[in-house]
Amino acid sequence: MRWNLPARAATLFLAVFAAVPLAHAVDYPSRKPLSLIVPYPAGGASDASARQFGAHIANALKQQVVVENVGGGAGMLGARRVLSSPPDGYTFLHGSPNEVILSPFLNAAAHYKPEDFRLTQPISEATIVLLARADLPVSDVDEFIAYAKRPGARPLTFASVGVGSLYHIMTEYLGRRVGAEFLHVPYRGGAPALQDLIGRQVDFAVLPYQQAMEGMAAQQQLKILTSFSDKLPAPLSRIPLISQSKTIPGFVYTIAGGYYVRQDTPTAEVAALHRAVGYALEQPDLRQRMEAEGRLLLQPMSQQDADAYAAAQIAKYREMIQELGLKPM
């Protein structure tokens, strides 16, 4: 069969045009390293988790992943760093409801909304613990509540990762539920909050669990009074569950983590990150380390299920904020 010139040219044009999306997908992420934004200072639980996940994500994508710590504003500054970057998949967030949902709901300075992000893959549900300074005269959560409510007591001071964080809201809600008064002392991340708890600058803290806390408790630097989980990974089985409390057994909370990009990131880049995070979740060594750090790792899910998971999280926290009557500050 002979080709005439116009027909051959048209065929070549169509072939090139059809190949453009594939070439675009193959190009990512070969141009440069990826920036994984941790919205808290180095040394905290989020930072440790991101660095371990980042190594596996880099392996899956065959590209370097550089962890950047952007702390401040209860995670809001790190979230805004992602949203101010180009929507090309090269900058993504090690995020949670703290930064993606609660900050825009409660902080008028956020200037973004939860729907500005897209969750590529949820990764885990982290254990939240109630910690007390070493010399606080309590040994469990029921004694803690009784101590906080004793007649004539001054308000106990508590550390959190920032105003409007889940840990802040949880603690205020706990005080309301049990009739105790607490005084909030916000920090720029979990590491400095923990440091001041050890230094006895605050009375207690509600923070995500870290394995290092076990050693701190063994050295009598702090006390681990309870977890707010209804179940724990096997390595944490010695930590009391809030369900064992006589005072407030139903006060169950965990915090879900995941990897987020800008909502307008192209589908090919979202899909590549989705697969890479899914690959990380399938690594036995990562799963073992994360469970030792108090995280229940989730199974990889489809992008459709990840989108539904994100929507359910937004609805859950919107309802909690409305019940508490909280307004943006």
C-alpha cells in the first residue's frame, strides 16, 4: 500500500499527539528530587515517620526524596508551603487532619481549605498518649483527672504542637468532659513540647506516641498515663487504653496520616505518588518499625477509596468543631 504525503503526515501527527500524555507521565519524576514537607521541626514523630517512608518512596520512584521541616502554626506553615509550590507533584506533604483540616477550620490566617489538597494515599493511624511530668503525683488517667479537679487546685498547664491542633482541641474537650480546667501552652512541634515536659516547665502533654517515650518513662523523665486508642499495635500492649479508665472510657481518638498534594496536581503525577506510597506500605521492615512507633499501618487502597477516606475525615472533624462551638481565630 502506498502512502500519499498528506495522509502520512496526518498519521505521524496523531501518533505524536497520542504519545504526549505517556511522555509526560514517564518524565515524572526524572527532572529533579522531590520535596517531602514535614510541617513540624526535626526530631518529632512526624519527622521520623516521613524519613522512613521517604526512603521507600524514593526507591519506588527512582528519584531522591528530600525531607524539609517547615514548622509553625500547628502545621499550617508547612501546608501552605505545599500549596504555594507548583502543582507538579514534586512537593508533597506528610500530613494529617491537624494541618489539612483543623488549621483551615480554626485559623483565619490559614487562607486555604481542606479541599485544596488531594490525599494520594492514607498511611497510618497514630496512637495519641497522655503524658505527665515525672513529679506529678499521679500514676494513671483516673488519678490525673482527680488531681486536676481537687478543690482549690490551680489549672494544670499542658503542651501541644500548637493552637488549633487536634491535641489542643482534644485536651480542651477532655477538660470540659471531666470538669477540669487546663491552661494551654502551645509549641512549634512535638519535640520542643516534649523537651519542656521533661524539663517540668509544663504539667502534662497530649502528643502522638514515640518509641523514645518508653525510655524517657523508664528513666523517670516523664509518665505515660494512657493512650487514647481502643486498640494498639502489639509492641505497645503494655500502655493502658483509655477504655480501661473508670472516669472517661469512651474518650477514644487516633490521628490519621497520609501524603497530600495540591488538588490541581495532574492525574499522572498523583497516580505515580499513589503507587509509590502504596509500595512503601507493603514493605515489612517499614511496617514493623512503624508499629513499634505506635502506628497502625493501613493497607494500600485505590485512589477512589483514598478520596472517600479524605472526605470522611473532613466531615468527622467538621462535626466535632461544630459540636464544640469553635470558630476561626
